[in-house]
Amino acid sequence: MTKAILQRIAEGDKTAVQDCLDTYGGLVWSLARRMLPNVDEAEDAVQETFIDIWKNAERFDEKQASETTFVAMIARRRLIDRVRKYQRQVSADSLDDILVEPSVNFHQNLQVGVEAKEAAKELTKLRPEQRQVLQLSIYQGLSHQEISSLTGMPIGTVKTHARRGLLQIRENLGLKEAIAS
């Protein structure tokens, strides 16, 4: 039986590092580009993510999660940290928004927050497969193909779960509009 890449890294196998980059580089890069505002930030985040992966390779337990899931979770944590850091930086645009129309922004943000809370509540009522697919898509920004690879579900099944889950949430929220096919 072939050892997992992360097990080989934990054991000090130098070839496993390149195998890790080759196998998971695309996944980590696509997550970084989707979540971060520019290429420079994404490049830095990918480097930091792989350093974290290599430092934590010994913590990988294939009985708890797949190697892909382990890598995706480390990437997600690193990227969320970067997004939060980036969002904390004050920009001239955000100052203009605050100074010009604070009450409009407050009400818009409040409404979005209320709607998001209602949608999140409805998400918990879905079948586990539908909930998993939508959470990976919404919270982690994964594509249907990435979800398929991560979960082992066929791509058509992933798309079906996503569509039916969204339709169920819309129905439960009383929204009349149909989801575009």
C-alpha cells in the first residue's frame, strides 16, 4: 500500500514535498485566488499554506479525514486569516462610505445580516449531503469540481445536491423566484 503524501512528508521524504505541490497546488491556488483580492496576496498565502501543511503533516490522520480535506482545511484557515487581516486595513474607499452615508450602509448591512442568518438557519434543515455541498460552496468557495474531488461524489450528484438544496432554502424562505438553470 502506498503511503499518503503527508505521511511521507512527516517521515522526512524529500520527494513527497514536490508530490504535495503537484497534487494540491491547484486546489490551494484556486482557493487563494477566489478568496484574496490580488495575485500577490494569493502567492504569499499559497506559500504560507504549504509551509503550514508541511509543519503539520504529522498531525494528518487518514482515519479522521482524507488528505485532500486536511489540505483544504489548512488552506481555508490560512486564507481566512489573510482575508480578515486584509479587511482590517483601512482604505480611503471605506472611509468615504462611512463619512458619506453611514445610515444607508448600516441599514443595508443590517438587512443583509438578517437575511444571511435566516438562510443559514434554513441550511441546517437540509439533508446532510445537500448541506455539505452548499457549505463547501458558500463558506469555502469551492467549485462543483473541487467539491466532487473533495467528497468523492460524482460531479452530477454535487450539482443536483446544490440545486435541490438552494431550491429548498428558497421555498422555506418563501422566495418566489426560481433559480436559473
